[in-house]
Amino acid sequence: MKSIRGATTVASDQPNEIRQAVKELLWEIAAKNQLKQDDIAFILFSNTADIRSLYPAKAAREAGFIMPALYSSAEPEIEGALPLCIRVLLLADGEGKGVPVYLREASRLRKDKFARFNVALDGPAGSGKSTIAKLLAAQYDILYLDTGAMYRACALKALRCEVSLDDARAVETLMEHTCLDIRYEGGKQATYLDGEDVSSQIRTPEVAGAASAVAAHACVRKKMVEMQRSIAAKQSCVLDGRDIGTEVLPHADFKFFLTASSAVRAKRRCEDLKAMGLAADFEEVKKQIEERDYRDAHRDISPLRQAEDACLIDTSDLSVDEVLLRIHAKIQEKI
Ligand code: DC
């Protein structure tokens, strides 16, 4: 079974208006979710108290929804609620998430579904950015762009070509002959370097360290930032990195800066490395993380920095769910 939500509004409390609005809403839900009538088990309506002339459930019967069980209830009067609003919850056969449908004025209820918005998630290595960004993007059903993967791919190329990471000229020439491509395969980001999927090869500590070094060069940042802005301009997305809120998307709708003590971050990184079957020595990982933080925060161009309007979250003593809850609360406050 899957549940599908939706809502619509009427211009006035007239039976004909209610009939028309309910029919339009149910047909749209059926079309968007490819449902036939006998796939629908149950339709539950609620309407604001200013709708009195016809039960939406009765309107649904009259619109030809004969098979499903129908139920209507009136909501209490709540100050500030969208007036003349009909909400619906539909239970239907099938797996996965249903496509919600919000029509007319009710589309204002779900700006997260209908408006384009970007979330900037910055912070040092191991602060929990990528875990949170992935979950957040999945919950809002929007794209997740891991910008660190892009710098890591550039670093992998430099390591493979044995180019000195500090040599700006050599890195620039290398960049001119580098083709980086971000694709989405099965809903997951895949990072392609010169046509090769390097998504797993870029996850080693060696590449992470090299990424921090190549990311300091203007030529690399210019190319990456252009790609990131062009991806973000096309759709709603969550971007995680170091300079998203300050440089890539200074006007992002939501900005968060995650941090955690270096010991907690090193512990998390060790767990990640062990899960990938790689060796991890806590003290060594902690040292690498601290060196990387220093380099990322002290480079001349777009250093790791909290944007003035970003919300700071220290994740040291918070669970993933707790961090997500805080972020959701901030987004819902404004959206
Ligand atoms: O987030 P990560 O560990 O995958 O990032 C690897 C390196 O890339 C990081 O140490 C600094 C650099 N980076 C950056 O400079 N700007 C970004 N937006 C993302 C990553």
C-alpha cells in the first residue's frame, strides 16, 4: 500500500465549486500516480470549517469514485489556516512513495514541492555533511550534489599524472585536459573522470589529502564552481562542501554550517574507512583531518568558513536524526 496526499481550495462554499475541485484533485492524483479506481482502497478528506455546503466525500461519490471507502471530517477553526481548503489522504495499491498533488491556492502549503530551493551545507571533514545532505535530499526528493567528490576527482587525476599538487601552472594545464562529469545513476551521484566512473576510487585518505591541496588553486575552483552553479540553477538541490554558502550560492535559500570536535570527526572517518575495508588508525586519521581543516580554512581563495547567515550546528553530541530535525525545523519555518 502507498499513501498519497493532496489538497485544493475552492473560491467559495458552493456545492458546485466543491464538486469541481474534488473531481479535479482526485483525477490529478490518479493521473500523476497512474492509478485506476480499483487500485484505491480508501480516501480520507478533511476540510476547513468554512466549507459547509457539501461533504467532499459526497462530492467524490458524485464524481464517480464508487469503489473506494470514503470519509470526510471537518477541521477545527485554526487562525491563519488557508481558508476554503480541502485536504485528502488516499491509500492505494502499490509500493514506494506516492506523488502528492497540491492544486490551486493549496500549492502554497507545499513550497518544498513546488518552489525551487537550494540548501547549502558546509563544514569540515567528518562533520556529518554528506550523511545529512543525502538524507535531506531524499526526504525532499531533490538532488544531492557532493561537491567534495568533484575536487577529489581532480586530485585523482593529478595523482595519476604525477603532477605536483602545489604547482599552479602544472595543475592548470592538467585541468585543461580533464573532463569531469557528474551523472545520477539509480538516484545516486556518480563522478566520472575522463569518461571513467571513479566514484569509489576517490574515497581514499590519499585522494582526500590531495583534494584539499588541488582545491586551493584558482583554476580548479573556477571550473568546479561554474559546474556547481549550473547544476544548482536547474533544480532544487542540497549541496555540501566548504564554500557553498559563501561563494557558490551566496543567495542559497537555506544555509547550514555543521561542525564537530576533531576527535568525533576522526572517529566517524575511521568507521567510514573500516566499512570500506580500509585500514584506519585513529591518531593518524585525526592528524590528517586536522591538517586538512587547516589547509581548507587558510587557503587564499574561498576558504572553509561559516557564512554570516548560516545556521551553525555542532553535531558532536547529536544523532543523525537530531541534526535532521533541527535542519527540518529551520526549513519549515521559512518555506
Ligand atoms: O568533503 P570532502 O572531504 O569530500 O572534500 C575533499 C576536499 O575538497 C576538501 O578537503 C576540500 C575540498 N573542497 C573544497 O575546497 N570545496 C568544496 N566545496 C568541497 C570540497
